[in-house]
Amino acid sequence: MIKRATLLVAASVLLATCAKGEMSSPQTSSGRLLPAMSEEEVRQDLADRGYGEVYDLRPQPDGSWIGSAMLGDKQRQVTIGSDGSVTAQ
């Protein structure tokens, strides 16, 4: 009975957290955030936004990605946020 009650409380807390939007990217055992998107998803998202020749993509501890890509005839340093936002410099 106690195990069942504990499970119900844990499920309630989890559901409440999801409802508030406080869930973040999954973490590794060391506490480091896993990327919110896979490398393939990041590459496709950049291609959909007009970027080509994407290379040197690296996941960051906060779940974002950084790398380089071409936009038109200019090389850009791109950051893809864990929320999918893209910034280029």
C-alpha cells in the first residue's frame, strides 16, 4: 500500500511539472543535459532555413548545438538553441 501511494505521489509531481512546462532536456548520470535535438535534426533544421555545407556541429552542455554553415556565399557560426532557435554570426 505504501509503495502504491508513493508511486501515485511521484506520478502526480511529474504530471504537475510537465503541466508547468518545467521539464528540461534529459540529463546524463553526470548531470549534463543531453541535446534536445539530434545532429540529424539540427542539420535538417538548418537546411530548411537555407543553410548549406553544415560542419563542425558540437552539442553543448545546455542542450544547444554550435557549428559552422554557409548562408548564401557567406560562412556563419551558428548556434541552435535547445528550443530550436537559430542565431548566426
